[in-house]
Amino acid sequence: MPKPDGFMLFYCQLLLNFQDSYIEFHVRSFSNLYFIYLDINNLYVANTWIDVSYTLVVSLFALGVYFSKSQPFFEYLNHPSDGIDEDTLPYNYGDKKNIHTVAFISITAFFIPVIGIYNFLMVLVIIAVNKFLNKYIQMSIKTDFLLKKELNISKYLERAVDEKTQELIKANKTLEDISNKDNLTGLYNRRFFFKELHTLIDEDLCKSFALLYMDMDRFKAINDFHGHETGDKVLLSVSHRFKEHCEKHNYMIYRIGGDEFIIIAQDYENEEKLKEFIDELLYIVEKPILLPPYTFSVSISIGVARFPQDAQDAESILKYSDLAMYFAKQSKACQRYFFFDSTLSEKIQRKHKLEVMLKNADFNKEFQLYFQPQFRITDKKLVGAEALLRWISPSEGFISPGEFIPIAEETGFIFKLGEWVVEKALNQIKYWNEKYNLDLRIGINVSPLQIENTDFVNKMRETIHYKEINPEWVDFEITEHVAMSTQVSMEEVLSGLASIGVNISIDDFGTGYSSLSYIKRFDIDRLKIAKELIDNIDDDKNTLLIVKAIIMMAKGMGLKTIAEGVEEPNQLELLKHLECDEVQGYIYGRPVPPHEFESMHLD
């Protein structure tokens, strides 16, 4: 509200003080009437009571001004910015003093014979005009008050609306972040990823991009054996590494599932640069994650599909990158990432076909166990055999285990298939040992999924007891890769198997982690030296030293060693010189059906 003119405010206050001072009002009124009466009748004499009355009026006026300094209006003069109370009309509104006016007219009418009817009528006219002007002024004051109050309310509402709008904007932003971002990692989530992917493709916002579909390897084992809280910490650490690496290249990173992530690499320079980015990413992820008292080493598998080279729509590019990631996980060559191409599409069609065939297969008609002999190296005595599963389909013929076993594991069919293998192998070794009065052992390969099954040990104990099998005839073979990927459960599983009395071998030893720490903890009987090492033992000094170290280490720990894939006499001689305990390979026999094995090695 603008500050009123000081003189006008002061003058108005003086007028108001005249109206507010009852005594002064009456003294002034009667003095004026009395003066008019004296003047009309030529009776005025100076320095008489009439002059005293006017002096009294001035004195009363001065006192009114003095005491009015405590009134709200003067406070407004001193603090104009404070405004007027929104809920109360100004103090000078109303207070018409009608009763005083009536009293004044009544008294004046009493003096009509003295002052005359004309003067009385003039007084009434003056009072009427005063009343009219007073009413107009009062209406103006009220209108001005209401207008100012409305303006103040409008300003208040504008401020309130603006504050609420800002709060709403912040709340909407918070809700948007909650709906678009992952609660654990803070990365954009699956919902936002699909929105961005469709925007990039449908609105043609990017000429080209690569979609990297990433999945952590063996993460389930961390959750299962260290707890979800520890698993979340591992995920959080990995996601921070992803984010930092992507920010350097201005790529977007999303978490679309438990341990699944996607990167959109827009306008990458060329394929070689993209491969450099992926190699750096793999290196960064594999750095140890320290979560005392544990240290985790994790890895990821990556599938890459490119737009528009590999696909022109969102659904296809996502599917193709997922397929490429699947082959990266299944790669025996430890190739950590695959770029999608037409050959992968053909492979996935083949995979789906085998999956259907596997579900409809008649085990007893299509599957068969082959047996490969194992000999003691010192006296060439047969000590056992490894049971190897073969699938001979009526429509497709021979199907490699390396092709159908991963499918069986992925679909969960491995449990049913594994039980069939164990039952057939145990029946066969019991038949041979009892028929020929032998103590041969049977090597049975165990899938990682079978080991992770909590009932595995109990089922084996029940099966061996039910079939009345000597536990020493049984040798469960577990790959080194599996032994290391689930360390906590392996201690329990292997201890449980050892309590049954069966033999335990670590298969493919020497090509994976080869750590003394886990060998010392696990209750095992023998190490099976991997075929890859045996293949080069006679022409690679480093490989020879590795095999020698494995044999010496095993002897020092009271373990036996068996070499796989022995095919050449030179290999056999070197192993004999290194004091390897047993051998298995084409030099002594290929895997054959049970009747051939019996005729070749038992009769």
C-alpha cells in the first residue's frame, strides 16, 4: 500500500479528532450558536465568555491532538508498511454519533425563538449535508478497505498457490525419480529403459546405438550362501563401477532385473571402440569387491546387438542382445561377450528344437551310458570307469553332451536326467563288481544344479543304501569351476558325501582357479588333471612344470591324481615318471557301451 501524503493524513486525523472529542464537539457547537446569536442581535462584546469558550475549544483541540498520538492511525503513520488489519475496518469507519446529532438538534430547537426559524433550518440543512457526506465517506472507506483486503487475499492466495505449485513440482519430480529409478542402485530401471528405447527408435533420435545386455555370473550363489543383504552390497558396488565407466563415455546404464543390466551406447565411433569399452568394463568389474570378512570376485556375460544393423525395432534388438548374452554365458572358450549375428539366430533355433526333443525323449530308448576305463599307472590294473551320457535321437542321430547338457540345466530337466544317470551307473557297477568279484569304482559327473539342490546328499545316501552299494565303488566328479563358484555350499555338500563314504574327485583340475585354499578345506580324494594340460605335456615345458606341481601338491596333501585324455605313449611315460597315480584316455580305451566295456576289459 503506498504511503499517504503526510499533511493530508495529519489533516484527516485532526478532523477525526474533532469528531472523536465529544466535549470539544459540544463546546464548539454551542459556542458557534451562541456567537451567531450575539452577532445577529448586535450583542457581541469582546473579551467576554464567548471568547473564553473559543479559547477552551482550541485547548480541547490541542489536547485531542496530543492524546490521539496513541491511536492506531498515528501508528500507521509511523509504520505504513504494516498495512491495516485484514479482518477489522479502520477505526474511523462508522461511529456516526447519531444520538449526539439528535441531542444537538433538540437543544437547538429549544432556542428557535431566539435564533429564528431561518437559522434553525440552515442548521438542519448543514447537518443533513454533513450526514450525506459522512455516509459517502464511510462507504468510500469501506469500499477502499474491502478492495485492499481483496488485494491482500489475492496476493496471499498467489503466494500460497505458488508455494503449493513448487511443492507439487518437487513432489512430482520425487515421484518420477521413484518410478524411473531402481531403489537399490539409483540407476534407471526397467520401466524407464523401455521408455527410452522406444523413444530412441520411434522418434529417430539416434542414428545408431548398441545395446549391451549384461548378466552377472553365478550371482545366485552369493545370495544363497551369504544372504541377500551381502548380495545387495555386491550389486551396489558393481552398479557404481558400471555408472562411473558409462559416464566417462556418455552412455546410459539401466538395471532391469536382479543381476541384469543394460547399457545403451549411442553413436559409438566404430566397433573396435565399442570392444575397447567392453574390455575395460570387464576389467573394472572383475576387480575384487571387499566386504569384510569376505572378498568377492565377480564377472559378467555380455550380449551386444546394434541398431539399425541387427534390428530395427525395440523388441528385436532386446531379444537379440539377450540371445548373444546367453551364448556368452554358455561359451566354453570363456568368451565373455558376443555380438549378435545370423549364426546365433540359427543356434537358438537349434536350441529350441533340442529343448522340445529333450522333453519328449524316452530315456531308456534314446539315452545310454558309455564307460571309459581308468587304469593304475604302475601296474596297468583296471581300477574303475567313468560313466559318460550319450543321446542318440531317432530323428537327429548322435547329439553331443556339450550341446544338450546346458539345455537340460537351463530348463531344469537336468534333475530328472541326473537321477537316471546315477541309477544306471550304480546298477552297472554293482553288476560288474558282484559278477567278477571286483572293487571297481564308477565315476559319475555331477551338475552344478544337482549340487545346489539341498536334498542331493540325502538322496544319494538313500539311493546307495537302498541298492546296497558299497560307497567306495562310487566316485562323484565335480568340476573345479563348480567347486569354486559355490564355495560355502561345497564344504557342506562334500562333507556330507564324505560322511556317506563315497569318493570325490575334482574334475578338469588345472585349467580354472587351482587354489590350494579351497583344496585344503574340501574333503576330496583325487584330482583329475585336465586334458588340456595333458595334450601339451610333452612339448611345452611350462605345462610340464604345472602338471608336476599338481602331482607333487596332491601327494603332499594325501590326494591321488588321475590324468584325463592320455592318448600318446610319450604322455604316458612322462606321467609315469612324474608318479601320477592313474590315467584315463584313448591310449587304454575309448568310451563304449557296457557290453563292449565288459568284453574288452572284464572277460
